Amino acid sequence: MLLAGFPASDLGGEMSHAIRDSMPTVSGRLADTTSPFRLDRLSRRLVALCENRMTRSFPLMSWSVVCLALLGPVADAAEKRVARSVFNDDGQVLAEAPGENAAAFIKAWLDRESKAVPFTTFVYLACMPDICFYDTKAGELYGARNNRKSGVYIKGLLDLLKQGTDPLRLVTEHMQAKGKEVLAAVRMGDTHHVRLNKFDDLCSQFSIDHPEYVIKQPDGRTNETALDYSIAAVRDHRMGIMREIITEYPVDGLELNFVRWAKHFPRHQGREKAPIMTRYVGQVREMMDKSGRRRKNGRRLTLGVRVPESLHACWLAGVDIETWVKKGWIDFVVISTWNNTDPQTPVDEFARFTRPAGVDTIVTMGNMIGSFSTGPPIPLDRGVATSAEHAKGYLSMLLNTAEARGAAANFYAYGADSISFWNVGAHFGRAVTAVPKQRKRIAAWTQAVRTREAVFAGPRTYRFLPMGKGISRRKPPFRNYPWYDEGSSALGHKNSPTLLFSEDRIGKRLAFPFRVADGRRGERLSGRFRFWFYHVTGNDRVDVDINGVAVDKKHIRRIPAGKFRGGLKGIRFEIDLAHCPPFRGDNVLGLVLVTREKRPHVPMMEELEVHVTAVANSKSVSGLSRPPAPRRSP
């Protein structure tokens, strides 16, 4: 479409491209994510032409006004696109599949997941990355080397092969028939195995044959098994596996998982080696584009990436995610913790460049909310949101609906388009964590975070825990995580702290940062603010401030910690939100322990809860807390 006064090389091409790409697809599958941003740029240019006082061409201005009127409805339609919501399946369904009628068992499992959890994109574990869960020639089929006839994964896998199919093909065909986008998950550096052991089916023959390819870590660990992507042979071998998936299977694309286990180079050389991984990701995109395959809606195959939870953690892993996005290679980015849901995930670091690029910005929410800590303290008030599988302590804490809303409120408010559900699928079979009441809990919280509107339509609990507590107990040789420093995640990201009031800190203000979407513009809130302070008594003087503004002591209730948290003596401090100083989004709780005396244990504070029931004078919990409009490109 060419308009009078518009050079064909200028607005005409861009306009026709933007309008064409914004139209709904015939298949009803996912729309082009860049359309709203192209339309926005075009609208800005038209407005600029109208406002430019040097422009005296009446026809040009007239056409600009007409075009703006025409683009309005198109832009609105494009803006209403639904970003991908991603469901990760880590293979538990195959682990539990029987040796007979495995296909029916797997399909029934997938049907339960699809009914309970809202998602558009299903990501199925295809390889780890050298061990494969499909009938491979480029890689190594799980269990084949040792000629396994039974065991975890084996029974169902062999039954499917006998029926002329395999897990990847069966899952892809079944979920695509439901209208889902299906991607093969490639775990770029998974090391569940801790030795190069030929009897361990998770350890590939490729690794056993080439121990010289194993990363040489600076900490001198002896149980490293991850392979170094600096080595061309490693990259080539894994590219062959990805090419096989793309050419031989009807998947809609790939999800490259850089979180399991985020070891691609020696851990002190991540930023230095990142250009190697950048070139490699570009080659993966090129391979997919040259495969001759397209998705059913005619668009290019999807390439998504799952990356560590902060830009700092990405650099530690050798992941230059901003460059990948700006190169146009990536269709969605999942910002991911190790396992849990962390309301402090810094999604805004990523949204700064993903949103203007039209790339789906997605944040991981796992079924767990606690840390690695096995206690004490021991949570006593969790009800059904307690794991029957894990040890007591923060590790046992599962997500409830209000907590899910709180975390998702932060994600949406700071730039997320949608949610990725991590390891939720493990709880739809026969495991102790898959009993009906747990499935009901999972269905409730996943539905509650499906959209911004759903999140802000119910009470929200923002729970802040020391996510890095207990990880140092898992350092090598116990496990082989990339990072194991106390207070950090396994990905190297510093999490919510434990405030330790040692003798030299008595009388000094210690700060606990916390992010809360509600009230970030200073709105008054209704609800509850509380935190746990251990190894102090009701007689200790504690000064409390929020964002530097003191909280009047008459508004602070002190309650023994034991009713809700066991195993440690201490005090639960509670304040009505109506009596709290205004929030500002990124907040700081300041604490001063004034009383100086000899104590058998160092006083500590490490858990904060903000429960929001209403905003300002609104009768609804949604109130004034609607998230800001998506960022736009300049």
C-alpha cells in the first residue's frame, strides 16, 4: 500500500509489513510478536509528520491522519495478542510409564496436565544434551548402551519403540492435536550424573570417550561432568542432535535450556567465553531456518531460550542474552530460577531489551517457594502447601494461590508477558506429591497467574525467603552445581539475605530489600506486614523502618514465633499495612537491634511476608494496582 507523499522506501513498505503481520493467522496459532512494536513505530512517525511545523503539504498531513485512524484498530488487535505461556515437562511422565500400553498412559497424563494448567506452549525434554529420549542416531538413546530392559524411563521407552513411535513423536503429535505449540527441550549442560561412569545411563558414551572435553573448574572439584563448549567437537556433536530433531520430528521448534546446569565453560570464564556461545546460538538459528521446515501457520520455527535468573547469572554461564535478542534469533526468553518461585526475580533487567524487540518475556514459576534449607525454622502453617517428598524446613514449602499471585504481580508489573510453569508436570502421576489435593492446589495457583487481570483480582502474598540458605551443604562432592556459595542460588545469583545481628552489628541498621508491586506509586494498602526475628525476646528493643521512615512502635505487634515457625525461639513482628509508610516498588525494611546482651545464638531475621487485601479505598483487591503499559521501542 503506497500513499501520496510517502516514499515507497520509507513508510509504504513498513506500513504494509506491519499491517500484514498484525492480521490474525488462519491457524489461530501464535501471532507475530513484533507486530505491536512495528505498528507503534509507524504511528510515531506519522504523528511526527503531522506535528512537524516544517511540513506544509496538506495531502501528506491528510493521509497521515487517515492512516493513524486506520492503524488504531489494527494496533489494538495486535496489542491483544496472547504471549506464550510455557509448560515444561521434565520427563516424569516417561519415568512412570508402564511397559505395556505406555502410549495410552502418557496421553492420559498429558490430558490431565492440559486440563489443569493454562498454557499455549508445551516443552518436552528431548535430550540432556547427549543422552536422548527419542529414537536417535545422532545422539545416544537412554539405556541403550547398557542394553537395559527395565527401569526408570526404560519400560515406557521400549514399549513405544515396539509400537513404532517414541516419546518425542508421541507427545508432539498428541499436544499439537490440542492446538499447542510443541518444542523439544535441549538441556545444554545437564549434569545429574557426577562421574564419567559407563553404568550411569545419564552419562553419555561421548563424554566417556572424551574426558578431555570435561570443563576444568577453578575450584578443583573432582566430580565435574559438564563438557566445554569452547571445544568445537562438543558444539558439532550437539548441533547434530538438534539438527536431527528439527529434520526428523514435527516439533514447532526448540527450547535451549541454559539453566540445567548453567555450566558451559569454566565458571570463572563465562563473560570471556560468551562470544563462543553467541556464535553457536546464531548457528542453531541458521540451521533451523535452512531446514526447509516451517510451523503450520507458515512462520519460522520457534527458538526459545531458558536463561539464568539475572543478567549477572547469565554472564556467569556465558550467556549474552541481550545480543541474542537484538540479533533477532530468539522468539521467547524464559527467565528462570533453579527450581523455585522467587518474587524478587529481576525481570525488568531483561524486559528492557526483550519487550522493545517484541520477544515474549516469560518468568518461571516453580511448584516450590522455599530454599535448600531443611531447617530449622520449620514452617507449621502451610497446610496442603507442604511437600511430602522433601525434608522439613523451607525446602518443604510449596506455592499457594495467594503467594503465586504475589510473585506474579511483581513479574507482570516489572515487564513479564506471561508465565512458564517449571516441573509442575511431575505431579500428575502416581508420586507421593501427586495426590488429588496437591493437583487441586496446583490447578488453583496456575490458573490464578494466567493473566494480569487474574493476578490482581485476588489477595496477594509476597513471601521473601533466604533462597540461598543451605546451598553450601551441597557443594562438591555432594552435588556439582556451578555455584554453592551460601546466600546465592545454584546459578550464582544473590538472593534475599539472612540478616545476622552479630555483636559488632548491635545498634546498627541492617537492611532487607523487598519488591512489592502493590503500592509502588505510594497508594495506601490494606493487609498485613510481618517478619520473623529469631533469637530475640519480647523485651528486646528493635527499631523498625520501611524505606527509611520509622514505624511507630504502638503499631507493632510482637507474637512468639512458635505458632507458625517451629524449632527456633523468636518473635513474629506484625504491622497492619495501613500503618506502614508508603511503598515504592523496590523497598527496604530497616532493622536495628538496640539491646546489647550476651546470647547463646546470633539473632537473625530472614523471612518477610506482605499480604495485600485491598489498595487505596477500593473494595476490590485489584484497586489501583494495575500494572503499567508495556514498554515501547523508541
